[in-house]
Amino acid sequence: MATANFSVDRADAGAAQDSPTTTTRAWGMTGLVLFLYVVNYADKAVLGIVAQPLAHDLGLDHAQIGLVGSLFFVTFTVGGFLAGPLARYLTLRWALLALAAAWSLVMLPLVIAASLTVLIVSRMLLGLAEGPGSALMHTATYSWHPPAKRGLPSALLLGSASIAKIALAPILTFVTIQFGWRAAIVALSGLGMVWVVCWLIGWKDGPFTGKAVETVAVATSSDGVSALAHTELSVPWRRIFLSRTFVSIAVLAMVMYALTTVVLTWLPSYFEQGLGYTRLQAGSMFAAPSIVALFLMVTSGSVTDQLIQRGATSRLVRVIVPCTGVLLCGAVLAALPLIEIPVLAVVVLSIGYGCGMIALPLVSAAISELCPPQQTAGTMGVFMALAAIGGLVAPYATGVIVDNAATAGDGYALTFQGIGILGALAAILVLVFANPERDRELIRTKA
């Protein structure tokens, strides 16, 4: 079988992207997506913030709260596989608007009729609606940035989780203490609807979507043959999903996502029950690991983008660099059970979490390199869904470990230690098998 010409002539698009007006607009559009990601992660994080008062009102134990957290990620994983179909049948504008509206509404029944059943159903519906969101938000962001410049946008996008915890967690904690956990949920619902209005007014698709690339190619060509030469043909999905880069990075992402879900579900409880801080202190300190993570993600994203533009390989900056961070994360978290000073435990956890989190934006950018533009949403959807598998087990397992540990603090520390060790093993797997440049060529040229 003859090899098709998969090269993409993006010189015009690249030149336009480098103009001051287009660059400003690109970052303006990126800001809208970042706003949505903040809302998205605040919806995830609110369970951790209200976990203790909610458990008190409903009479729940640690395992039940952990089960709620894990069930969220069951439907979140299923929803991730819907990103491709949504991108195929809807524009990014309407797909993300529909998802955000759903996020704002599905938790409200809990405010009216609080019970364990309603909590589980509402969180599972939230997970189903949020599942496609990560992939579509990445696709929307990538539509305004060429592949060589996606490290920083990816870092900012995933760093929005940190922004949510830095900016909103203390506010939501205060609202919960002063007005109750129901008020915190209503406030988040209102914030989601504010974003819907901003999105309707401001969003436009960028020049690096699959549809945009095809439109440019047809517009600049006088016949069908030369138009085909300017566009990338779709490749069989199995080539992408069975590549060594995709499989090994997906395993690493599962472990790092497990760490993220444990932090989202249990970190305030760890600070309160395990380290002895007050509820207000615990909610405010929820942001501590996120501050470290945000700084390291933005720094690594910016630096690695510059390295790629200067000729560094994708394997170096989007495989070796993030894996080094995860190895440091594993070493630091492995020592957590040995630390008895609360302040030092917070510092160690923050450093370990921050080092591990630099991996997610960089490996996400590596995954986006494997596929043609029109398959980005589907590829990222499956990748995010597989990563979310880590969230299926980790919150519930943490609750069980805490319930059976000598003390709550011991249970939380052992959980973080175990995730750190698994992360280090996964990083070694990626270092051995992942090579984006090699697998990108194999995917496009394999007979």
C-alpha cells in the first residue's frame, strides 16, 4: 500500500498565529477556556471541601464519602469516550456550552433533598457531563496554538485546577462554614452560568482545528488533488491507541490522576483529621500544594515550549522532563509517613504533588502530537477517559485505608506513599517505551 502524504502546509496559519493581533486573540480565547476549567475543577473539589459537614449531616463514614468520589469517576470515564462524537456532531462552542450548563444544574437537587442516594446520583451525573469536558477544552485551546507551542497552554489549562483551589477553595470553605454546604453548591452553580454567558459572547474556534485546516486547504487550492496534499488524512484509531507512547503515558496519567482525585476528595480532611488543623485552616491550606503545582507547571510548560522551538526533541521535553518530575514526586511522597511535624508534612506533600503534576500538561501535549488535527478531540477524549480510571479506585480505597488505619493521619499518609511509589514505577515505564516522534511517524506511515 502506498504511503499517503500526511504533511500539513500550515505556513499561512503559523504566520497568522505569530501576528500580534492573532496572538492576543489566541490568548483571549484561551482565557475563556481557562475560566471554564476553573469552574470544572471547583465542581470536582467542592466534595472535598464540604465532605466533613456533609458526612455529619447525612451520617456517612470515610468509606461512603470515598465511594461517592470514586463513583463520580466511573461516569467521568464513560463520559470521556463521548468527546469524539460530540466534536463530530457539534461545534466546540455548543458542545462545551451544553456541558457547562449541565454541570451547573445537576448538583442542585442535593440542595433540595439531601440524602446519600441523591448525592451519589447527582455526582455521577456530574461525572458524566464533565467526562467529555477535559478533552474538548484541550481541543478548544489547541485550536488556537500550533503543536510546537502547546506546552504552556496545556500547563495553564491543567494549572486551572490549582487556580480553582487557590482562588475558590478558601472562599467556598468560608461560605460552607458561615452559610452551610448547600450555599457552596449554589454559589458554584451560579458561577457556571456566568461562564455560559461569557462563552456565548466571546468564543470563536481557532485556526488549528481539523475543520479549520481543511477549510484553509480547500480555499488555497484550485483542485481537489492539491487540496488533499495540504491536509492530513485520518488514520486508523488503533494505530494511535496501541502505540507505545499512548499506552505507556496512559498508565502514568492514571496514577497521577489518582493522586489528583485523592487530593480533591480528601486533602482538607487529611489536614483537619490527620494533622490537627481547624476546618477553616484546612480549607484555606487546600491551596498549598496547588500553588507549588501551578508554579512548576507554568514554568515547565514555558521552558519546554522554548526548548522545542529551539530544536529539542519531543521525547526530551515531553517525556524525560515530566518523568523526572514524577520520580521526584515518588521519592518525596514515599517519605510522608515518616514525618510527624504537621507543617513539614504539608510542605513535603506540596512539593511532591507539585513535582508530579508537571507531568500531566506535558504528556497531554505529547499525546496531541500523535494524531491529525481532526482526530484530536477523539484522541484526547480516550486518553482523558483512561487517565480517569485512576479516579475510579483511589478515593474509595483511601476511605477504606483510613477507616482501617491506626489513626486517620496514618491512613492518609500511607495512601500518598503508595501513590508515590506507583507513580515512580509508571515513570520508568514511560521512559522505556514512549517516543512521540517515532510513534507519530509509525502511525502515519504504517502500511
